Amino acid sequence: MTIATDIAHAPRDRAARARSLGWGLAGFLTLCALLSLQIGATDVRLTALLGKLVSGEALTLAERVVLFDIRLPRLAMGVLVGAALAVSGAAMQGLFRNPLADPGIVGVGAGAGLGAILAIVLGALLPAWVFDLTGNQLVPFAAFLGGWGSTILLYRVSTRGGRTSVATMLLAGIALGALAGALSGILVYIADDQQLRDLTFWGLGSLAGASWAKVMAAGPLIALAIGAALMLGRGLNALALGEATATHIGIDVQRTKNIAILSVAGATGAAVAVSGGIGFIGIVVPHLLRLASGPDHRTLLLNAALLGASLLVLADVIARVVIAPAELPIGIVTAVLGAPVFLWILLRRRGLVEL
């Protein structure tokens, strides 16, 4: 059954169900946030810290550092990145009218990966003023520029006469991803052992480098992009019926495409820049929400932000404790959890499983 057919035959109670689900997801996000602040490699526990604060006892320097400089910025970054990836995935699936679409289609992931690899492998060859400009954030900065550069190139290729062809963008995105992969392969081939370790760690994704500086750098752009995407609900619903039908009912199709592409590029580019490659959030979350409450993007996008943030924060908690005191790259956790869920969704759509 297509998204358009689902919308046309949606039960009247789906809107109420989606709103109830949103409240439930907000509670789930709160629970995941408390777990993130409670659990870590050290024995500092949120419950103990709250007990001290209630009793008027001062926190030690180590406790303040763990809570305010390590766990809180890590939680904030997890919420931002998870929401960015999930909302971007929902927007791309609505724009392309394809449930298999994800943020990588617009070239952000491939471009960001190439930018990060360039910075890691060839960064030592750059002049000193570049390091003065970026500080110790050269890799995130290069990843963000790479993601945005690839998106702008893809947009120009697929736009003629002021109209963007979704089909051309899809094909050009595949070609651009292949080209970026080839260039990345060349750089990996010439990298030394330490650079290969850095490349592997960045490619698997992590929130270990979270800091308030990164949150303040990426947060406003992610928040702005998500806010713009949340305004696309009515337009994406109309696009599910076809561009001609959407135009007839008063939707500015080209404006909807522009906002969707730019918001996805901004949110995903900033998220990938600060966290590395994290898969499955953008493709699994919208599927789960459509199964739970239907395909209405007016509620789907907001619920995707809540569920994406919750799942990434929960995955980060698992990454920290499963092999403590070391930690797994979070991309491994999201893949281990997301791949079986996505396979179950595909089998369910084909009628091969019942639950």
C-alpha cells in the first residue's frame, strides 16, 4: 500500500493516536535522558548528586566535571543528532515518496565523509592559519563543508528552469556517492596506520568528543533546520498524492522541495560533522512511526524528532556500558539494533511475519 493511499484512507482516530504517541515519546525521551545522566564509566550517579543538592551539600570538583562538562553536553549532542537524523529521514522519504529514502540520498553523508577523510589524511599539509581558524575542530569543520558542498552540487545538477527533478536528484545522488566513495578509497589507500584508526573511528560514529563548544556550534543550525522541516507536514502530505495534485490544491511544490533539501542538508551535515557516521536512525524511525500512527507528516515529523533523539541517547548509553570502561562506537550499536528492526519491517510489509 502506498503512502498516498494510506493518507487517503486514514482512520479518523489516527490524529489522536499520533498525539498520544507524541506524549509517550516525550516521556520515553525523558527516561532515556535520565539514564544517560545516571550511567557512565565512572561511579558518579545522578541520584547521588541530586541527593547532595537537596541536602545542601556541595558537589566535588570531579562530580561537577562529570555531570556538567561530560554527561550533559553528551546528552545534548545525542538529542540534537538523533532528532536531526530522524527528521531528515522522514522528510526525505516524504519528498521522494519512497520508504527506503534516507538523508544520504542528497549526498550529505558522502560529502561529509570525504571532507572528514581529507582533513584526517591531508590535514598535516595545510597552512598554520587553517588550524588557528578551526582550532581542534578541523575534522568536523571539513565534514560540514563537504556535506554542504555535495548538496549544493547535487541541487544544481538536478535543477533546471527553477524546477528540481526528484528523479534526477536520486540518480545524481547515487553517482555522487560513488564518486565520493572512490576518492575516499584513494585517500584511505595512502593513509598511515594512525590515520586509518582515526578514519575507522570517525566512520563508525561516536558522541565521545561531545563538548559545549560543539553543541553550541552545531545546535543552532540543527534546531533551525528541524524547525523548517517541521513546517513541511502539509506539503509532504500533498506530494504523496503526486506533484500535479499538490499544485492543484495550492501547494508550492518547488518551495517545499527547496525547504526539504536545505533543511536536510543543514541538519544532517551538522549532525554528521560532530558525531561521524551513524546509520539506521534516519531510515528505521519513520518506518516505526508509520506503523504506529500512520503517515501524516504533520505529526510524523515531530514524533520522529522525539523517537530519533530517544533511540540515539539510549544507544549511547548502551555503547558506554557494554564493554565499560571502554566504549563501543555508537554506529555499531545503532546497526546491531536497527538492522534486525528494519528487516522485520520489510518482512512485515511483504506479509511474511504477523507481529
